[in-house]
Amino acid sequence: MQALNLKLDWESEKSIEEQRCRQTKRSHKRKYCALAILVKDGALKEVTSLAPASNWETVADNMSKMRGRVLIPLPNTGAMGRKRNKFYMRSIFILALCIFGLLQYHNFNYLDSRDTMVSDSVTNDSVDAIMSMVPATLHKYLTPHTRNHSAALQLNSSGAASIGSGLAASTTISFDVYHPPNMTEIKRQIIRYNEMQLVLNEDIFGPLQNDSVIIVIQVHTRINYLRHLIVSLAQARDISKSLLIFSHDFYDDDINDLVQQIDFCKVMQIFYPYSIQTHPHEYPGVDPNDCPRNIKREQALISSCNNALYPDLYGHYREAKFTQTKHHWWWKSNRVFNELEVTRFHTGLVLFLEEDHYVAEDFLYLLAMMQQRTKDLCPQCNILSLGTYLKTFNYYTYHSKVESMPWISSKHNMGFAFNRTTWTSIRRCARHFCTYDDYNWDWSLQHVSQQCLQRKLHAMIVKGPRVFHIGECGVHHKNKNCESNQVISKVQHVLRIARTSNQLFPRSLMMTVPSLIKKSKLRKGNGGWGDLRDHELCLNMTLPTR
């Protein structure tokens, strides 16, 4: 009876639902509405025929809850399928990324272990290990041949060694004794070198071409580092087309012999004429009447020391050993661009290096490629930088990538190059360079860029460096062991891995977007450059001497 009542109720409700479906305007909704009625009708027939009488009340209860509602099944839009597909794609991508990373890690570990085996039992930073990574023909640059040693050798022998004599005999073998040049001779030699402007090996490699790179190397006294720089230069491709100009602020016969031994390209030596070496007891050296660095200005005025009126912005007085580096850099730049006969009409690139740098064998190749791509990759760039200060780097990732940003003195002062156009604009700002109270030439150059140049210094920087800093000691840093070869060995090892994995000599360059760079603020100088004598000497170097 209950099933009959339930069926009658559904029949009346079914007619109402069918009428509602016919009134629906959209065809797909009418379709789903009719489908729902068929589903509900079939379910009722199945339940009333199979369910036992004891459960009819439950069935009736459930059917009553469905009254007034039409069950419309949702269309299959494929959303769940798309979610599954996205999940699978992400999983596959992450898995592939992990496999790629493991392969790279294994590859570098393999190269590292293979290179370690080459050195056998020799430690990485030993002289033997370093020599083993240098071609035998270049060992001559690493082997000291110093003149500064005692040239008298006395050999004493007993009387028994003398023929036909029972008396003790003494045999002395004398060589020509080397006498270091005195100050008068040093000054005379410096004048002679600077006047001669002799280019060594020009008869072998021909005159300097306008598209050749001039490499200017600032040299002080660290001959050990200079030896390794020369070895690295000798292994560079196209080095025979370049002109090496060694700019010295210390006259030393051993350094001169090393430089004049170079036979793989054209070479010239110039000597900074206002060095501390040639002016040890007078300005620009240390005058006995100069004010001590830490004396108070009031005390300096009372003592009437030379520069009492001109402390730096921190209240300190000049130190000659720090001011010399800035003077030397400014002098050599003016000398190369404006005074030397062989270079004063050169419009190509001039690359600036220092004695404690080390170059990769493709540094000239990459520099030429950067110069060619400047117009399309970075039209605003007027400096090309081959060196960056990175603790760790990966040639596989960075070997062909470059980026551009405003030139920053603390990041882009190593192995950078510019042409005569850029130099002319810098030289016009000589007063800003020469009067800025900072003894660092690179900070002064950044001050020129920020305060004077209409077209600021903007650099294209190679992300995988081709110029490295190997010096453990210098003006700003003093380590316990200044003769350590650890950094040299590390650089050699890095370049060997890059070479064996074919990461040098890229076929093309790719410009990358640099990380977010904060706008460089106007910096307060480091001081050490408050003395008016330094300002005047610097400005006088800018004046033509011919």
C-alpha cells in the first residue's frame, strides 16, 4: 500500500517536473532536466520492486526528501583530468631537473677527481704542481735569474788536495760583482727609457694596428705574481697582435730582465717619474717636515709642518705610499693615450691590468666579441669588464653570459677596457678626479662618472671572469704568507676544468638581466687626498708634455 502511494505521488510530481522542463529556454538544461526525471523514475521502479516491505518506510522517507528537487548531473568539463595532467607534468619536470643536477654534479666531481690524479702526490699549491700545469717552453718566465746575490765564491781546500804541496792552500774563484744602481743612475735610466719609447719585438710582430688591443700593466715590486701574469698572457690566443705596456713605479733590474725576456708579442716599458723610490726624502715621497698622519690640526699648525693646513676629510694627513697608486694610474693613462708616439693616435681598446692579475686564454677573444656586440647588446656601454670578484662561479652556467650595469669601482675595476672616446670624456673631468678626497683611483673614477660625465660610465661585464686576482698581499691587504701559491693553483685548476669541458671560447654572447641593483648613492671619499700638493701634481700630469 505504501509503495502504491509513493508511486502515485511520484506520478503527479513527474507531470509537474516534465512541464517545468518544457518551459526551460536553454536546450542543454532541458536535456539534463529530462535525464534527471528518467533517472529518478528508474530508481523508484527498482526500489519498489526489490526492497522488502520492512524498508518501504525508509525508501518513502528518502523519496519524500527528493520532492521539489530535480537532480541535474554536472557536465564533464575535464577539470579533474586537467588537474591530473598538471600534476603529472610538474612531477616529470621536477624529476628531470633533479636528474640534470645530479649529472652536472657527477660531471664536475669527475673532472675534479681526474685533475687531482694528475698532480699525483704533489700538493695542489706546491711549486711542482704549478709548474706541471705550465707548458715547458714557458718555465723560463717562472725561473728566477736574479742579479741580487753575492758574486764571490770562495772554495777552501786542504793542503792534501794541492798537487806537489804539503801546505794548506786556499783557492778563490771571483766573478763580476753586481752592484745595484744608485739613485742617480736609476733616475738617469728612467729618463732614458721614457725618452726612447722603445718597442721590443716590433721587428718580429710588426707595427701596432688600430684594431689591436693595448694592454697596460701597472707594476710595483711583486715579481712573483708578475711572472704568473706573463705566463698566462703567453698562452692567450692572438696575444701576438697586442702591445704590452708595463708601467713601473719602481726601478728593479730583475723585473726589467723578466719583462725584456718576453718574446711572444710587442713590449714597451714606461716609468712613473714621481715615485717614492726616486724621491725618498722629498715630496712626493716623505719629506721630513711633513705632518704625521694622526697629528691634530691644531698641533700641526703650531709645529708648522708642510701640509698643516690640508688634512683630509677625516682629519688625517697624507701618506705617500697610498697616494702613489692614484698618481701612477692617472699618469700612465695620460701617457698612453696622449703622449706615446706609438699609441697617441690609436682608437682601439686599451685594457688595464695589474701585476697580480691572471688571464684566461680566451680573454682577448671574448673582449673582441664583446666589442663587436656592444651596439646591439648594450649601446650605452662604454666600458668592457673581464674581471669580477666572485668567491665561487660555474663556467658551465656563465661562460657565454654578459650583463650590463653602471660601472661600480669596487666590482668592475679589474681587467676593464675602454677606448679613446671614453678617455677623452674622463680627461675633461680631470679636476674632479684630482681633487676628490680619496686616495683610490677607482673610487675617484666613479666620482667622475657620477658628478661630471654627461654619459655615465656603464659597463658590460662578463659573468664568467676571464681576469682573476691572485695577489695575497697589496696596498689594502697583508696576509701572513704573501708568497703563498694557493690562489694561483686554484685559478689554474678552475681554468683547466673550463678548458676540458669546452667552456672557453664561446660561439656567441647572451645578455642576461642583472639582479636588482640599488641606485648608487654619492659616496663620501675614503680620504688620504687632502693635500693640495697632490691636487696640483695630479692636474699637472694632465697637461701635455710634448
